[in-house]
Amino acid sequence: MSQKILASLFAQKSWANRELFDVVAAITSTEHAAALHTAIRTLNHIYVVDRIFRAHLAGERHPYTATNTPETPELGELHFAVTETDLWFENYVTSIGDPALSQSLAFQFTDGDSGRMTREEMLFHVLTHGAYHRGNVGQILKGISVAPPRDLLTKFLHVREPSRRQA
């Protein structure tokens, strides 16, 4: 996968996260408290896994012993943290060279098992993992009659570059 497509996909991930957080923030917490809690837990899981793989890519230790935290963060606080992490990934993929993408890194999963993946595989995992769980949150929203945002790559590309709509 080229650095150019990775940069586009991480920009789309950031955009999709912003769209989803905006919709979730508009939910009345008293009316849909259980659904909102589940949605925030799922968004936090995405964030924690992103942070774990960010640490692997940076060769740093992370503080996580599981793929979610025991406590549920406040939505605004989580949105801020996710935005910062998304920006880190966007900067990372625009600054890393193609040879480094194929570099294989050893790491340890939160359950203690050893793992090894290339940087490119880790980045692709972050993308697909986030998309999968944003879909889970979308289903939660549908269950309470809230339309989830359409976080499709095609929509993102056309919103970012309206000239693509021209024949």
C-alpha cells in the first residue's frame, strides 16, 4: 500500500471519527443512556487499540493491560483524545517512507502473547479495526432511531475534492 493511499485513508478515518462523534454528542443521554454508554465504550475501545498500535509503531511502552479501560470516559474528553491520536497517525503516515512501511516490528499483545507485524500491517489494522467498530456504533445509533453518518471513502473523497463530481 502506498504512502499516498495511507495518507488519504487516515484523513478519511479522522473525518469519519469527527462525523460520528458529532452525531453521538447530539444524543439525549437520559433518554438513551444505555445505548450512549455502549457507544462510548465502543469508541473508547477503538481509541485504546489505536494508542496501543501507536506505541508499537513508535517503539514506546503503553499503559494498557486490556483493549478497553475499566472506566468510561466522558464523550468530549474522549473526542479530544481521539482527535489528537488521529492527527498523530496522519502526521506519521505522511512522514514515513515506503521502505520503513515494510519493516517488521515485534511487540506484545495486552494478553501477553508475542506478535510481529510490519508497520504497514499495523497501520492497516488500525484502519480496518476502527472502521469495523464505527459500524458497530452505527448499528447502536440505528437501534435508537438515529441515522449514523455515512463514513464511506467515496463520500469523503467527494467532500474533500468536490471537483471529482464533475463529469
